[in-house]
Amino acid sequence: MPTDHMTADAKGGIFAGYDPDPTESMSLHADAYTAARWHDLEQREVFARSWQWVGHVESLRESGNYTALDVAGMPIAVVRGNDGVLRAFYNVCQHRAHALLSGAGHTSSIVCPYHGWTYDLSGALHRARHTDDVAGFDPSTICLAEVQAEEFGGFVYVNLDPSAASLATQAGGLGDEIAHWAPDVEDLTHVRRFRYDIASNWKNVVDNFLECYHCHIAHPDFVTLVEMDTYRVDTHGIYSSHMARAGRSANAAYDVGDSSVKDLAVWWLWPNTCLMRYPGRGNFSVLHIVPAGPERTLETIDFYFETAELTPADIESMRYIDEVLQPEDVALVESVQRGMSTPAFTQGRLVCDPGGSGLSEHGLHHFHGLVLDAYRQAGAR
């Protein structure tokens, strides 16, 4: 009968088993995927300090456009000002902390639905009802608490860390890669969103995305879409590139015979954003991975095409992802999560080759190193 797997502390710390050389390294300790302490640390030290995806520039292109969302558990609103500047704020009224905006849309000012305090689109308080006789009340000293916002690669991101370097600086060559493989990305339009509630830690979802070692076994349709002998994964700083020749012949997944995009170009951006350019007409999709607990992940996939009118091939490509590829991947990561919660598993040996093929797990090793760097900076053991 198996005994309980040893905790990270008993093994000498959460860093045990990891080697800077991917060909010599073990995976992250199972505790990192199951214990609440690591989930809580990640909210503070990973998600609150990294660039988090908001959406396509299309939805925030005009003055007055806004969107409200949660980032690392914090309510955030992103607004395009009348001066054309994109800004992000904590979505919290400075009077009694009520939420200001919800959903997405267009507004000429930001009005609190609780007491009607009104802010302009730069975040400055414009009007507070019945305060003319309040002693010492000076509206000019009150404004919304701002966080960093940035347009990058056709999308909008925010960062709660006021000292964080810009995404363009942190991401190095990613912007140039996206511009090369998807030069039309800023001109595409949103057509659909799929949502998934996954019984797994968010890092298992990222792990699965970062390697195609499992593809021949678990995704028989996918390996007919791409030329697997050309699949290559390259790691760079806070992102990795996943490239393969594709779309040059009929395949079991969907028809791309007359497509304008002939290759698969995919990027993972630390910590939880996956950017994808599939074969077909001009397109882009974003897989966003959001932790909802130590063993629960909320995931969305947003699809962008040249026009809102969809072709049969567009519809079939989305159907394939939603009805075939995603169910296959969700079943995989949920099974892995169950296995990590048993006494039978502590760590596994990564399968890596120095050639950088898509069958190698060096992309996981790169990700795990970034996770452990965040733990280390937080003083974890």
C-alpha cells in the first residue's frame, strides 16, 4: 500500500529536483499544483506582478470605450480617454469603495452607481453630489487609483505592479514575431468566446499547452494539421514560440486547402496567456488561463477573424477546437490533477532533447523555472 507522498518541505524545499539543465531536470513538485499556500503566493507574486491580458485593441479603440475585469482577484477597469490615452484603474470609487463599471461598453464619464460620484475618463473626480458645504472637501485632490496599461501585439494588457517594466521591454522579440506571423492582428474582429471550467491547477493547463509530446497519443486530428517533424519550441525570457509548417494539405481537423495562412504560429506569454495563429484565412485566437483555486481553472478562448461574417472553414475550425481539441486537453489535465493529489506521485522526470523539437518538454522546464523564480523572490522554501 503506498504511503503519502512527501511534501515539498520534507523533500528539502519546493526547489528540490529542478535543474537548470532541462535534460537533467525533474518537474515541479506536486505540492505546487495542490497546496493552497502556493496558490495564494502566486496571486500575490505572479499574477499581481505580471502583464495580464485584457482583450483586443478593437474593444478599446475609441474614446469612452471601457472594459471591467478582475486581475489577481482585484477589480480593474480599463478606459480609453478623450485624449486617446489608454488608462487602467482599480474599479473602486474613492467615496465608499463601490465598483464603478461593469462589463464592457462606452461611456462619457465614470459614474458610481452607489452615490453618483462622477469621474472623468482620466480618473479625476469631476463631481460629488451635495459636497459643496463639506468642510475641507477638495474634489481636485481625489482621483482613481491607476495601474499600468499597455497596448502590445494587437492586444491590451495591464499590470498591478507600479514598478514593473513595460511589456514591450520584458517580452523582447515577441512583438516582432507577432508582427511577422500575424501582420493583420490589429485589424481583426472578435467573433466568438468559449469558456471552460477545469478541475485542475492552472499550471497543469499551461504545462499541457507547452509540449506536443502528448499530441500523437492524445490529439490524432491535430497531428494531421501540422507537419510534426517541423514542430519547434524556442524559449526566450518570459515567452516561448511554438512553430510548425501546416495547412499545406487536407487534414482530418478542418479544410485549410485554400487558406492564406500556411503555418502554425503559437506563443506562450508568462504566466497565463497563449496567443495562436492557425492555418486558414487571417485569424488569431487567445487562450487565457485564470486560476480560481488550487485545483480549479477558468479558461477562455477568444477568436478573431478578418470579418464578422464567418466562412464554413472558420466555423469548422472553431468547432474542432471546442468539441475535439479542448475536451481532449481538459480530460488530460484533470486526470493529471487527480494523480498529483494521490500519494503515488511527487515529481516526474522531464523528457527533453537539445534540438528543441515540439516533442520535447523543455518548454515546461522554462515555465517551471519562471515559477520557481517567483517563489524564490517571495522568500519561499
